[in-house]
Amino acid sequence: MEFKIRKASLEDLNETAELFNLYRIFYRQESDVERGKAFLKERFQNSESDIFLAMADGKAVGFVQLYKLFHYTKLQKQWLLSDLFVHPDYRGKGISVALIERSKQWCAETNACGLMLETEKTNDIGNNLYPRCGFEYDGLHNYYHWWK
């Protein structure tokens, strides 16, 4: 199967929102395409993230969303690989790896020092995928969240 990776834009909002909704459902969230669409629209309009789409069979079948961060020891920009999803019908075809490779290329294009990500300990697919793509597990840090 052939697929192509391209940068998403506001014109891709509907297709991206459908995939984003499936992604959220994967992480046990309630389906809410309209709220997800509003969220993504704001990211596009405010240039707050960069999204790459995997296109196959004339439609979007996967995406990766990157947010800009800054690394305190390297004193450079880095990217948070926040969201990565491939439609279940298109898994096992190398699309996730291609989206990660495109993200690495984006680092080079934007003079960033690298990518960081976190995933759930129970995400067996991701926890096997990321080391295969050159990511190193950081067992030295604990990640904490504060929600208002």
C-alpha cells in the first residue's frame, strides 16, 4: 500500500478532527468530534502546533501532532510529539514509523534539538514502536501533572 505524509493545514480540519476523535477514544475519552475540531482549529489558527497527515486511498489515515518546547540543557527548541495515531484499518503498514521519521525531519528543518514524548505504560504498541524508532527510555525522571 502506498501512502504519503504531508503537513496539515486548516483546510484539513474535518479529516484531522475525525482521526483526532478516534485517537481520543483510544485513550478512553468520550467521542466529541465538534469539541476536538474546535480544539484543532484553535491550534491551526494560532500556529500552536504542527500536524502531519498520512494520506492513503485518497483520505487521511494517520497523524502526528507536535508542540514546540524549549530544552533547558541544550538551550534549543525541541518538539513534543504529543499525539500519534493511525486508523486501525491501516496499522502494520509502516505509517507510524513514517510519521515519526517526518517528525525527525521537521526537527532538522526547524533547527530543533530533538523530540520528546510520553505514553501510558499500558500502551504496548507505542512502547514497542518508540525504541525501534531510536527513542531512548528515560527512566531517570518522573512526570507529574497538575490540573486546575
